[in-house]
Amino acid sequence: MKDNNKSQSDNKINAIFNVFKSKPNQNFNYKQVSRIVGAETDEERRQVLEILKELTRQKTLRRATQGKFRLNVQQQQRRRIKRVITGCVDMTANGYAFIVSDEAEKDVFVSQHNLNHALHNDIVKVNIYNTKKTNRCEGEVIEIIERSKQNFVGKIEIFGKNGFLVPDSRQMPYDIFIPADKLNNAKNGQKVIGRITEWAKNMRSPIGEIIDVIGNPGENDTEMHAILAEYDLPYRFPAKLDEIAERITEAITDADYAERRDFRGITTFTIDPDDAKDFDDALSLRIMNGGKYEIGIHIADVTHYVLPDTPIDKEAAERATSIYLVDRTIPMLPERLSNFICSLRPNEEKLCFSAVFQMDEKANITSEWFGRTVIYSNRRFTYDEAQQIIEKKQGDLCNEILILDKLAKILRAKRFKAGAMNFERAEPKFVLDEKGKPVSLYFKESKDSNNLIEEFMLLANRKVAEYIGKSQNNKKPKTFVYRVHDTPDETKFNKLKEFIKRFGYKLKPASEKDISHELNKLMTAVKNKPEANLVETLALRSMAKATYSIENIGHYGLAFLFYTHFTSPIRRYPDMMVHRLLAQYLANAKSAEKHYYQEMCKHSSMMEQRATDAERASIKYKMVEFMQDKIGCRYEGIITGVTEWGIYVEICENKIEGMVAIRGMNDDYYYFDEENYCVTGRIHNKKYTLGDKVCIKVVRSDLERKQIDFIMIPEEQI
């Protein structure tokens, strides 16, 4: 089981408290309680008695008769308040939680013994009350409305014939007891996936079963699969679907040609990353008379091959997105579709769904057309190859690329002038050896070739959304899937304004539009500065998250009144929904039923967030792995977080974050000043706060905890 003594102690207290709460009018002595909770040895019974005394001192229990205890009902009732709320559990590593709810002004604190088996992200009903001692809002879970998950990833520890699953997640403070007949051949120490099958009210730990053995800890495949499983994401593709995909023909029929607009004779090409295998978008350019251009944005016609409610479609809908970990892609569709049939590979005829625009030299759109097409890609470029052509003004299809680059830059300038936000964060990339171990780390920045593709994809997404979303002939817009982004959170934005003052920056917005312009100025000002990553991260946190919805509220970050996702159906299910709806409406179909699409928007938004979290977890794991041979190395860093247990520091050189434990800072007795968000020494009054530059030495890189530990050192030791 966990070697976290506090966690084990809290479990015991929780179990003992539940004995009394289940029978509030009954007296128990310590022997009766010991028998109920399974305390068998003299030492365990002694611990039960000590906990009973402590709960009595806390007035949770009271002495009924000599040697007997009962629930202090009067105390419990005194603390109950006026109302019950529903909210989501935000569990901490220490076992207590906060309930996040729109029905409460503040998050509601719930101690571990008042959680009543509620776990992280569960939807619960909570009694809330105020305590005179702390003057904070506290509560007790009285009902678990919806479990967020039943499956947990961790290490199996065998004791005798039985075992305990020790969850990896710090937000799961309980070990899961696994009976011998439910071990599923798991060996001691292996990474496994377990499921909770039973958790009676008075049980200390849940009971479960092993549903899959992932492998041995430390092996690359095991750790990547464990990350996916932790977020309830698939790490295998059902073999049955691959078999179905193999039977799909790539042949284009006469009927296909007849019903599509033919672009095979027009210069067409793709621009993608070096390691891309699925090419879901292509651009075509035809120079017309009068200084005009016809630009085709051609998207793989996935829905031609994947019909609604078929096995492949159902699996794609469930996954909702492809997942991109450091060392692999977990596709939404079988590889025969994503990498072969639908992929717009060079020198092959392909079926597409296209947005075609006529533009003048100032990127003004004079006409638009949407429909199904057939194309022939003349060339596949990598971003680096296209960038070389832009910079050197020579190479294959040079004229076409330079024209599109010029138009893209005009579109980009118009977008920023309208109030679009410019968050261009460098992405961390690893060079891995044959075993998946990181040997080097670098950061990939967007250049003109990336921006060229981005601007035309944004154009297609915006214009498709406008075509459906704008009311025509005073009719109500038809049901559609939008990509929406709300205005910034005022409270978070005000905190950002206060924080950046310490670096000498100011934000003075007077309106929503001014906010975006001010943030763009800030991003320009911090570029290449040591504090850039921290300021950019906090600025992003002040923004709302983009989601999918059938209710259009516009996209604040892009400064678009209408926006959707049309351009990546190989890797995003919402794009497949958009293709189907657009095809129906081009054929004058009635508005689609709302409920299905709204539920699918919620599901797609949730799965997108899970995929993002998994991708970040894989990067974090590789960063910890990368630092394993850097023990003893010294770096300059910047403080990115301050808590009661430690100071988080990001290394300036490689943007890798680790923690300096407060208990390990021996030059003073430090305490966490929550009000001023800093750590302060009691004797010398030295302060460490967000944004401070510090010098650190790496002392530990723990793959199991996925954590890097630093110690502070004097600047002269760098």
C-alpha cells in the first residue's frame, strides 16, 4: 500500500467516523469499533482507541458512558446550515477536497471524513455550513450523483494471495483492495488498470478487480499507455475495426466523378510537419484575369467513406479526437483511412470537401463556393521546405507559394486589427532514441509557412460557419456545430494585471476589444524575456476555454463572429459532423435535430480536454526522464508557483519545471504567506514570490512521482 502515513491515518479516521455516522444513536466501545473496521492486532486496536480519543477532543464524538463513545449529534446539527448545493469534487493530494459549484459564491471545503467516498471530479450533493472557528464555508457530501470514473491506473502490490492497487494519481487517496481471484494474472509491481466493484459505507478501502495489465514500470510503452488509461483514453484500436477498414475500397467511381467539381487540372499541394502521416488539407491556386485568384481549400472527404452509425463512425464519435503524445499518435480513425484512403497524398486522386474563394490582390473575397470535389496533389511540402521557398524566393511551385504567403499575411493583419489574440507559444519537442528515451529537447516556433496554412484553414472554418450561421431571408439559422470562445474571465484578468506590474508591464483595457489589443502588446513585450513563459501561461489562464456548441457566441480569441471546425475530419469528430450538416444544407435539407448535436458537442469538448491533459502529461513525463542524467547540474530559473509545501521553479534554459521543498530550505524557517502569495523566512525575512529569478541545483528526478526536485543555491555557484 502507499507509504504515505498520513493517507493511511486519514483512511482509518474516515472508516471509524463512518461507523458512528451510520448509527448516530448507538454507543460503541473501542473493541466493537475495532471489530467493525477490521483492526485485529493489539497495535491496531490501540490506534483505534487513540483515534476515538482524538475525535472526542475535536467534539466529533462524545463519551456516552464509561469506555463508550457516540456521535456528537448536537455538534453535527449545529454545523448544518441553510441549504444543499450540487457541485464537482476537486480533490487534493492530502485527501480533502473543495466542491466547485455555480450555486456557491466560494468553493466549499470538505474534509476527508466528510467526503463519504466521493472522488475527484465526481458530481455530488453537499450540505454546507459555516464554522465559527475558521469562518470558512465547509460541507459534507450527502449524495454522489455521478461518478467521474470507475477505472484507476497504478501499481499492483501483492500481499499473500491478495493485492492492493496503489493509484498513480495523487487525487485518488485510497488504495483499492484486489481479491486473489480478481488479480487477472498481475504480477507484483506491474502497472495495471483496476476497476472499483464495491465500496460499502463502512469499508476503509474500495474493493476492485484488475481489468488490464499494462506492463512493467519504466518501459516507454507501459508509461505512455498508463498516461492514456489514466485519462480514460484508448491505447489500442479494436482489431475488428481494422478488418472493416481493410474492406473499404479506395477506388473512385464514375458516379463520384460525375457529382463532384473537378480540380485535378489545377495546381494543388499540401504543407505539413516532417513526420506527418495523415494529410487532411490541401491548397490549390488558379491565377485568373483581372488580378484575381481562385483559392481552393480542400479537406479530406472522410464522411464519404465513414457513414453514420457504422462501427467505425461509432468508435470515432466515442474517441472524438486523435491524441498526440510525445512519441506516438493515437488516431481517431483506423490507419487505412487516416493514413491511406483519406490522406491527401501526392500524385494520387483524392475525394475532398472544399471551400473555394475568389480573391483580389488585397485578399478581399469576391465569391465563395462550398461542395464536394476531386483533386490531384502535385507536391507534398514540409513546413521547412515551404519556409525555404518563402525566404529564398525559389523552388518548386515558388510563384504559387509566394502568392498564397502574401495573401495569408494580409488576412493575418486584418484579423489582428479586428482584435484577434496573438498567443504564439513555442512547442517543446523531443528527439527520442530507439527505446523512446529523450536525448535532446528543443522548441518549435511557428514561421511564415505555418502561418500560411493556418490563415487559409481559419478562412475556410470562418466562412463555412458564416454560410450556415447567418440568418438568410429572416429565417432562423439551422442547427450547426460551432467552435466558440467566450470573453476573458474578469477576476483572472485583474489578477494578471496586478501580477505583471512586478515586471514593469501594464494593462489598461477599457473594453473587450481593448483587452485583446493590450494582451497582444504584452505578448510582444515579453517575447524572449526570462519571464515570457510564466506571463504567457498566466495570460492564457485568464482566458476562457474554447469549446464546441450549437449556440453561437462567436470566437473571442480569433475575433470572429462565426467560427467552426471544418478542416480536420481525419482527427476531429466535430469536423465530421460539420461536413455532414453542410452537405445536408447544401442539398436544402431541414434543420437537424438539436439535442443530438448539443450532446455530441459536450462530449467532444470533454474528450478534447482529456486528450490535451494526456498530451501534457506525456511531455511532463519525458521532461522528468530527460533530467535523470542531470542530477547535480545547476541552472538559472524563475519561480512559477508558490504553495505551502514548495516553490515551483522553471529552468530558463529548457522550460522544465521542478520543485524546491520548503522543508528542505535550511537557511531559515520559511512559511507560506497565502495573502501575499509568497514564501517568507521567519528570521531573515527573505521572500520568494512568483516571477523571482533564482538559482537551483537538480537533486532528484523521480519518474514514479513524475516530479523533479531542486534545492536553492547562491547565484555565485552557477
